[in-house]
Amino acid sequence: MTVYPFVLHLGPLELTGYGLMMMVAFLMAGWAIQLDLRERGLDEDYAADIVIAGVIGGLIGAKLWYVFLTGESDALFRRGGFVWYGGFLGAVAAILLNGWRRRVAPRFTAEICAAPLALGYALGRVGCFLVNDDYGIPSSMPWAMKFPAGLPPSTVANLQAMGVTFPPGTGPMEVVAVHPTQIYETVAMVLVFWWLWRRRDHGHAIGWLFAWYLVFAGAERFLVELVRAKDDRLLGPFTLAQATSVLLIVVGGLLLLKWRAPAGPQPLPESLRPKEVALRGTT
């Protein structure tokens, strides 16, 4: 199967599949947070605050992480050049800073963001597929795909630059079928979202759900890196993303041990209670 990038032309404007799906990812994650807040009887506007902070912090973090990895300082002013883990850390920092401004405990913010994070990531990977980026190593599976106009195209020369070896004499411009790892990640994280969303009333300490997200997100990324075409090998065959994934799994596992005991109903942030409810309680 051969796949080409999705681009939508609106007059002089060019909207890529990546940009479109990133917008959808943030909107859907925000909607999920809003729904959760509504069910808890809390201020739904906090969902918009989280999304705005996540967009700003995520873009800055993803760009700075890319520059750190590649040393390409001019990438700060280019359209492309983003790294998910940098975006994740930047978004977390911005969201927690916003939570501090709203006087919301970090653990509560992390709790309500756990399932929406998985949903947003899954939709964001659809964007990677539509722009033909972040694909895998060569594959003979029936669902393997060729990206002749990808970022970069899945040619022998480009794959060799990412550490893939080919038999001698293979044409450098030959387009190769590869694992559609973007789709693998989308499917995996939709399942994680479903699992986390069904367990919002878990009865453990606040933050338990986010700890599970860290474990699942780290495990998913570690496994998919096994078939990703990458040029950032850190320790032998292991990539920098896998090292970061192991860190996420360890941190998530430790938090699960800390918060595993049933804690019963947890107090909700007073600063997020709707004003009319707060006023009614003082009369």
C-alpha cells in the first residue's frame, strides 16, 4: 500500500493532516476533561485552562527538546521539528503551573488528565500518519505501507541514515514498505484511554489513575520503538525514547505502590467548585 500526505488547501493557506489532528487531539482531550469535571460537579472552565496551557507548554517543550537532540538552533523558527517527550514535559510543566495559579493540587490535575492524555496522544499519532512521519522499519506484513512523499520519504537511503541495513546493491532511491507505527500507537493508546476512562471511580488515592497512565504510556512507547526507524540509538539498539520510557514506567510503578491502598472518597478542590454552589454553602 502506498500512502501520500494529506494536505488541505484553503486559498493561500495550507492545512496539513498533522496540524488538523493536533487541533482535534487538544479539543477532544479538553472535552473529556470537561465531561469529567461536570460529573464531579466542578468548574468546567478549568478544562479550557488546561488545554490552553498544554498547547503553549507542549509546543515550546517539543521544539526545545528537538533543538536539544539535534543541535539545530535554527529549527526554533522552522515549521517542523517537534519531539513528543519534550512536548509532554513542557505541557506538564505549563498545566501544573496553571493549576498552582488556580489553587488546584497537582495530583488532582494529573488525575483528571490521565485518560484524556491517552486520547490526545492517540489522535496526535493519526496526524503523524497523515503527514507520513514517524514510521517504522521495513516490513513484509500485509499492512506495511510505502511513504514516497513522507517526512522523510521511506527510501532505502533515508532508512539507511536511520540505522537500517539493506543487501548490497539495493537502489538508494527505492521506496520501501515499512511498519505503520503511527497506527500501532493510535490503536494502543485508544485502548489505554478506554481502560483509564472506565476506572475514574477507582477508590484509590488521587493520582492513582495518572500513575497507570505513566506505566502504559512508557510501555507502549518502549515496545513500538522496537520497530521504529530511528537515528537516536543511545545504548546499542536502545533509543533515547526507550530510556525515557523506562523512566516513566519506573516512576509510574512507584506511584502505584504508594497510592494502591483503597482511600475512599477524596476531597475535591474548593477552588473549582462553581460559585453558586460555594455561595449556597455559606448561607
